[in-house]
Amino acid sequence: MADETKAAPAEKKAAAAPVAPAKVLTTNPPRQDALPADAVADDPGAAALQGFVKDQADRHAAQGYRGVKSDTTPRENYTVAGVGRGLPTPETTVVQE
């Protein structure tokens, strides 16, 4: 008699194709009380702060970056013509003590 305590090898099952979820699952549902982008606050302090933030965002968008420009040297000072004329750059300016 065959030993019946040994289990037959399991047959390999065909891998099921992945199924996309019906909708995106998130732990952060959208806020129902979110204000539209052009809403103005009723409180004068909040309205002033909102105006300040909008002005800063507009300035950053127009400037192309946040913060201050670190090198105020004109671009022409770095060209061959500018260096040939002796225009100063931070790299060529000698600090005398």
C-alpha cells in the first residue's frame, strides 16, 4: 500500500491577470468646504494676508524663482568681450586688506 500520509504535489495554478481597481483609493478624501481660488476672505486681516500671499505668488511667477538673486553681476561681464574690457566679476575682483 502506498503511504497515504504524503500529500500529492500541488499543481501550479495559472497566475491571474492583475485587475485595476474600480476607483482610486485614498485615505484623504477631498475637502467639501474648500474655497474657490478667487474667493476673498471676509475678515480684514485674513483678506490682507490673502492679498500678500497672492502678490508674492505673482512676483515669484513673474521672476521665475523664489528668493533673491545671489549674483547681481551683469551677464556681459562674464563674456569674452566683458573680460577683455576688464569688467569686474566676483571671481576676478581682488579684495585688498
